[in-house]
Amino acid sequence: MTQMPDVSHSTSGFSPAKPDPVFVARDNIGPFRSKRLIVVLIYLTLALAPGELGELTRALMTDAYVQVSSFVAATLLLFYGAERVFKFNIGDSLRKAKAAQVPMAALMGATPGCGGAVIVVAAYSSGNVSFGAVVAALTSTMGDAAFLLIATRPDAAMVVLPLGMVVGVATGYLVNTFVKDDFAADAKGSCELAPLIGRTRLKDYLYLVIAAPGLFFGISQLAQVDFAHYGDWPLYVGLAGTAVGLLMWSTSTLQAMTHSDDSPLTRLAEETSFISVWVIGAYLAYDYVVAFGGLDLQALFNSIGILLPLVGILIGFIPGCGPQVLVTTLYINGLVPFSALIGNAISNDGDALFPAIALNPKVAILATAYSAIPALVVGYGFYFFAPDFL
């Protein structure tokens, strides 16, 4: 991957360096980074559009925030807060784990939500974990769909999550054994540009204040609580959180990941706002096709029979958690078999695929491709040998 001069990210082990002031000045429009400002203006235009387009966009931005961003923020705060309280570094811990690195990465990936897998991807970009550990984390993660499955079908969750972790560990070890990792240097080298932000900023506290009710609404939605009870508050919180995140991302000096010496609040705000931009894009792209292009996944699933596990796996390749939540919802409602659910759970990388694409596209593509193999084996194993399982 060609190293760009504005790439700035780190998780541990590198001394902070100041970004090139000449480059920053040329790339900025006032406090905004010019290319990022263009993206923000596009999102703003879509959100303010009249009629169905604007209404759908605002609803999708709200869903992206309460369904994904708030959960990512909570998970990152949990991990980074534990680092600060117990005075250990996750990246260093993974690096020193050696033979246990792969199962540790798989365990982090199996954690509900995408935060654990995001951290493993960031640790790889810092040179702290092997490529097999990344594959293990991405294979074992079910993303935010895990929250929905736990809330509605805990019996299925008790099978899917541990099984995904076991498959992730096996796949990670196989990848480390047979795949030569000759593409880590690009990601590792760029980490030396990571600046240290320093003390916690007012906007970091603001991000947390908005994320807290966002998480509440997200949990309520997973518990299938009728949002009508809350009036327009979910919309207000979702749009406010989205706006603060876009503002933070468009003015940030970071490309993606933060320095490990920054406060947990700064790290969750910066990294969640970065991920959220990609999540919003995925939500808009997918639902625009459904709303304006006539895509009907439910009808497709009902008509393809033996291809059901394969379709579940292919949907898993779509970045983000929205499509994966849909597959889980179809399973909960009895519209697809367990084989399609487990195939999707193994193949999908959740929101962790967004930073992977940004930090090292080659790694992201290969890791996703490798996860397809065990997804096919396990998915069709259940389809042929245990078709009525759960």
C-alpha cells in the first residue's frame, strides 16, 4: 500500500511525531480537511434533501448512530478504559502473547460488537499481531448482530459465538502456518506518523455525553422496544451524535487510530467518529438500493433453497453491520435456516472491516477472502447434516 503523507494512526509502541505543517496547511480549509469536508457536505445535502430522500437519510443516520456507533464507542471505552485502569497495553499484550496471540485475538473478535475486532486490526497496523490473528478476529466476530441474537435468541447465541471463536482460532493458526505475511510493512511503517493529542478535550466529553443515551436507545431497539415511547428523542440523539462525529472527523489530524497515550475518551471519540463515517456510507448505499432500486432480500432468500447459506456468506462480505443484522432478523423470524446464520456470522467482519480497508486494503480483502472458506464449510455442514438445528 502506498504510504500517503496524511496517514496518522497508532495503537502502541511508537513515538508521536508532528504532522508535516506544509502538507496540513495545503490540505486544510480553515479547521477542516478539504477532502473530508466534501464528504461531510455530501452527507449534509442528503440529510437536508426534501421528501423521501431526506427523510430516509435522517432515519438511516440515526440508525447508524444508535445501532453501531454507540456500541462501538462503548466497547472501545471498555477496552481502552481497562488499559488505563490496569496499566497495560492491549497491543503490547497481544504482541507478547506469541502462541496465544491467535486465540486472544479470536476472543476479542467474539466480543459482541465490533470494538474488539477493530482493536486487533489496529494492533496489526502497529506491527503487534500476525496476519493470522487478524483473520481469527474477523472470522470470530459477528459484529453488532451479536447483540440482537443474544437479546432475542440466547440459545442460538450460545452456539454461534463460541463456534465462531473456535473456527476463528483454527483459521488463524492455519493462515499463520501456510500464508506468508509479506504485506504488513506498509501498515506498520505509517504508524510512526501518529501524533499525540494530549489532554482530554471538551468535544471528547461531548461525544461521550451524546453516546450514552445513544447506547440506551440502541439497546432498547435490540430489545425490540417500540421507539414511539421515546417520541423524537432517538432522532435528536442520533442526528446530534452524527453531527458531532462528522465535525470531529472532518477537523481531525488523524487518519484513523489514536496514540495509546491519549485518554480513553479521546480515543473512543476519534476512532468511533472515523468508523461512523464509513458506517453511514454503508447504511446509505445499502438502503438506497433497497428503497429506490427494489432489492428484496427476503424474497430472494425464499426462492433460492440450497443457495441460502451461500447468500448469507456473500452478504457477510458487505462492510458494516446493517446487512448482518438483517440476516439475523430473518433467522429470528424463521425466514432463513441456522446454516445461513452461521455462514453469515463467520464470513462477516462487521464494522472492523472499515478501519481495515482504510489502513491496509490488501489485508482487508485477503482476511475477508480467507474467512469465506470456513464459512462455506461450516454453513453447508449444518445445511446438509443438521438442517433443522435450532
